[in-house]
Amino acid sequence: MNNNSNWQWDTFFDAFPVVLEGLGITLGLTIATYLFALIFGFVWTLFSAIRIKPIRWLLRWVMEFIRSTPPLVQLFFIFYAWPMVPVVGFALDPFSSAILGLGIHFSTYIGEVYRSGIESVDNGQWEAARALNFSTGDKWMRIILPQAIPPTIPMLGNYLIIMFKEIPLASTIGVAGILNLANSYGSANFRYLEPLTIVAILFLVLSYPSAILINRLERKVNRRFDKKETSGSKPIKEEKEGAAS
């Protein structure tokens, strides 16, 4: 039997520090991409509020196109094809291309999370804000967003975990994360079993505890808002008391 098909612990321990060197890049790319998606998600939410039907239709079509296209294809387009686009095209390094490609892709989903959170705010809160003559900024910052964002936190946390699992796609355009280093080690030593197993272990060790924390957070948030529903519209009451004083 070919020894290359057998598990070798010496190869595992030799490959482990090599693969581990890419963990910082993988985590850094995850955080940067997630922050980009959180910010750009608000852009989709603001655009979706436009009342002009042709613009809303175009926006909806663009969002569906981004969601329906595999993120790997989008990464390849941004890194390889975008520099060839006349006039507006320019080259990006692999790290920036990954942030842009994966960030835009997941921002379309996060934008829908924001929208669902805003729509979950009771109509009475909107009407009371208008009755109190709040400015647009005060209405959103003091009334709507404090009630719309907390219920979306568990879902946003789930998307962070999903995004972390999708980050290895960036290795296809040269980002030196853990998957890229594992493949490089495998091609140099003709041993792929051990380094790729290390990659799987690292993702499991990091993502599984995060999933448990997100589930606990979701239950905590749900209990908090169940209590609020039984106690009435507290935010507006507080604002009314502040306005009266």
C-alpha cells in the first residue's frame, strides 16, 4: 500500500505551525469583510426605501443577481476581469478583492436583516414619533433603530459564522489564509490529508463555540423582547416623559 495514503502524525505536527501562520489573515479578512457587509447593508436598506418604482425594481434586480451568482464567480470577476473593464476598471490586490467581493455578496443578505428589523417596529412607534414632532434623525436614532437593531443581532451573528466559513474562497485568488497555506504545504510535500485536516479542525474549533454563543444570545434577546411585548411600548413612553420634562 502506498504510504502517501496513510495518516502520518509527524506530517501533521510539521504542517500545523505552517497552516497556523495563515490564521491571522483568515480572521482579519473575516472581520474586515464582515464590517464592510454591515456598513454596505445599510446602503441597500436606504436604497430600498426609494419610492420611485423603476429605481426600486432595478435595485431589486441587482440584489437578486448578486445573491444568485456564486461568490466564487464574483471574486474571480473582481480580481481578474474588473481590471480589464474600460475606463472604470482598475486592479486590486487579493485581500482587497476578497473584502469587496464577499462583502458585497453578504451585504445583500444583511440589508434584508436590517429591513426586517425595521419592519418589526410597531406602527404605533412611528406614529408616536411623528406626533412628538421628532426630526428624522431623532426618530431613527432615538426610536426606530434602538428597537430595530437588537432583534437582528442573533441573525447578524449567524451571518458572521457563515462568512467565516466562506472566507477560504479567497485562497483561489491568492489570499494566504489557512487553506492557501495548507494547499501550498500539500503540493510541496505531496501530503494533503494532514494539512487539510488541520484546516477543518481550526474551523471547527473557532466556529462551533461561536455558534453556541450566538444561540444563547438569540434566546436571551428573544426573552428580552417577549417581556417588552407584555409590558407595552416602553421606548415611546420614555421619550414622551423626556419631552414633557
